[in-house]
Amino acid sequence: MNEKKEDNKLGSINVSNEIIANIVGAAVTEIDGVVSLSGGVADGIAEFLRKKDYSKGIDLEINDGKIRIDISVILEFGLRIPDIAWKIQQNVKRRIEEMTDLSVSAVNVLVRGVELKNE
């Protein structure tokens, strides 16, 4: 399914996966210790050609009003990875559920790298 759709007596409301991915990306970047979202080569080229895209490194699957989210991140070196990953999971779940009414079935965090913090 490519989007969340909800019907009511006035019509329908559609929220695209791109918007949901941007909500997830913004929620991830709110967490201290996250350096960036980590996409592939195509995402790097796309970022170079346009404005900041919060959806890179995010994969969504929506079924029956439930969403599974996979997030690839690069974290700050020297911090405890499980603590940051847990904060990402909690913040993403909270933001998605309060903004979209979707039920979050899973938030999977894949740490693709660590970087020294720029001073």
C-alpha cells in the first residue's frame, strides 16, 4: 500500500508514504547523537540535487492500519548505541501515532556507521 487512506462523511484523507517518511526522518533527527539518516548511493545523489530530504534511509510498510518502519542511521561516535536506538524508536512511534493515527507495529533501527562529532 502506498499511502494511508481514511474515509469520512466529508470525503477521504490520503497521506502519502513520502510524508510519513518525512515525519519519521524529522523525529529521528530530534534525537541527540544522531548524525544523519543513511541512504544508498541514489539517495546521496538526490540529496545533492535538491533540498534536504528527511525520507532517505527510511523504509515503510503499511498493512491494515499498522506500520512497520526500518530506519538506517549514522550515530555519533562514543555514545551508547542501544540507548540512542531506543530513543529513536520511542520518538518515531510517538510522532507517527499522534500525527497519523497509524498504529506502529515495529520501528527497526539499523546503525550503518558512527562518526566523530564536528566541533
